[in-house]
Amino acid sequence: MSLSYESSGVRYDQLDAFKRACQKAAHATADQLAAHGYAEPATTRGESAYLIEAADHFLAHVEEGLGTKSLVADAVYATTGKCFYREIAVDTVATIVNDLITCGARPISVAMHAAVGDSNWFTDAVRMEALVTGWAEGCRIAGAVWGGGETPTLRGMIEPSAIVLAGSAIGKIAPKELRITGDVREGDAIIFLASSGVQTNGLSLCRLIAGQLPQGYRTPIGHGDPRNYGEALLAPSVIYVDFVSQCQQSGLKLNYVAHVTGHGWRKLMRLDEPFVYEITAPRPAPPLFQFLMEAGPITPREAYATFNMGIGFAAFVTPEAAEATLAVAKAAGYDAWVAGWVRKQGVRKAVVIPSLGLAYEGDTLQVR
């Protein structure tokens, strides 16, 4: 029997219903901004970052969490002695700032939230120092200051051996013309930027699979990749701040961008307006994802709806700007390519991957 994300205990229909309820209630508080000289842009709710508007700039705010990837690092540390908490810290910063930049904001400050079940967690000097070093490293890559944080001990709520990592960030868009608004048109090119692996989504399912493997996280993933399963899962996430920043500095207009995390490739259709996002040049799934599909087993339909499948970020630009955008991405050190095109088919909203025989209709993504 094939596995799904739901089989690991994660149901997006339940999570997304709560998110929509929050958006509705939160919007009703927007009148409080006037007293501070700000206003809420009409289209900010439901996007990855929340914006507030002033006369000459926008401020952006994001709150994000790592999820259960730290449990993979704990298991690998316990069985091999290899500490991946530097990578885990970079992951947490990445998932925060990669959401922040989707509106065009430049990260200014990142704060850490590190909750533990027992304060003894911090007495392991190797692990603690790796976490601190990695968080600072992630902030430097993002061009942001580490602004502070919170370290609650939540006995009875969190397992004594575990840590729950999350954080927030603020950013700024100035001048206001740099805001990424979702100005997508038929014929726009879809540019993919490669991920380093699973990055920060789908780890509950990855952990479920580890429990089925005789060698657990020590299992070689094969397919030409020398790493074992645990090492491959713990590769640090890519931070895409430089891509957006360099495009802005080069005068290249990004019509829209998407951080490809939860909901897999369905995230490409986050905009309200109905488009068909046709992926005509998908790359073969990287070795880790091939291993996951075989070990689960996981069907391709479920895999592309859950994991990033080697894609961490996507940008939508005019056809005329595609080559220049690729050049900027590659000069900044990113692996990028034109993967498809935006089509208009009446009121249809979908992501289609013809070569894989996959199509995800609009009703499979309900984040607004």
C-alpha cells in the first residue's frame, strides 16, 4: 500500500481550514493599523508574508517553524554521533526568510524561538554551539541581523529530549515599486530554482518511512548518491534571498514568486487568479526523492503534492525577461532553468506536468 502525507498524521484540509478562519478574523483587526500610520494592502492576506503599508514603504512580517526535522537530527546524532544542528538552524532561518522575500521584502531582523521540554537540552555543548553557529550563519546568508529570541522550557508539553524550533522576521520594501504583487500574465515563463533536498517540508512522512527501513537513517539512498538517508534528509536548505535581491538590483521585474514548501508543486498556483501552470521541462527527481518513492512506496502524484521534488523556489517573469533572470540567478550561485509557462484556459486553475501525466486542480490548494 502506498503512503501519503495523511498517513503520517498531517492533513492539509484541516490545517488550511484553520488558516482560512484565522485570516478572516485577523483581517477584522486591520483597522488598528491606522493609529500607527499604516494600512493593510488589500491582497496581503493568504500570501506567505504579511505586509503593512506606509506612504513610502512596506514592512513585511513572517512567523515560521521548522517542523519535525529536528527529530531526524536527534536520531542521527544518537546513532552516529554526527551533529547536524548547524544545518537545522540554517533550515529554520531559511524557511522564515524564504517566505518573507516572496513579497519582495529584504530581511532586516530574524528572531529565534527555541522551546524545549527540559532545560538540560542546552547542556550538550556540541549541539548547543552548533545551533547557535548555524542560526548566525543563516542570518548572515540572508543579510539580516539576529535580533533576539525566546527559549521557553515547556515541561509536559514537549518531550524532554526534544526542541521545537521556529522564529520570525521583519523586512522592508523600499521603494514601494519593488513589491512583488502577483502581476502574472498568460505566456509568462516559470523559472525553477533547485532545492538542496527535502528542505523543511514533508519530514513527518520521511520519519514514518525511516521506521520501516531495517537500517533506518543509515540506509544508503543509492541512485548514484553516496549519502545515507539521514545525511540526505539533513542537507541544509537553500536561502533564496540573494536571488530576489539581485533581480531587484538588476531592474528585473518578478511578476510573482513562490516558496515551494508545504503542498509541494501545488504551491505554484497560490494566486487567486485562475491560470494553468504548465511544467514542460521538469528534471528527473533527485536521488533522495527517488528513494522516498520506492521506500514508501509513494506514488508520483502524492510525491509532487507533498515534497518539493528538487524545487525550492519558483519565479514567474515575462518571456522577454527569462534569460536575464536565469543569468542573475546563476551569477548568484543558484541552479535555475525555465521549467514551463503560464497558460490561460478560461476559469481553470491547475498545475499540470504533461510528461509525468500529473494534474492538480485548483481545489487541491485551499490556503485562502
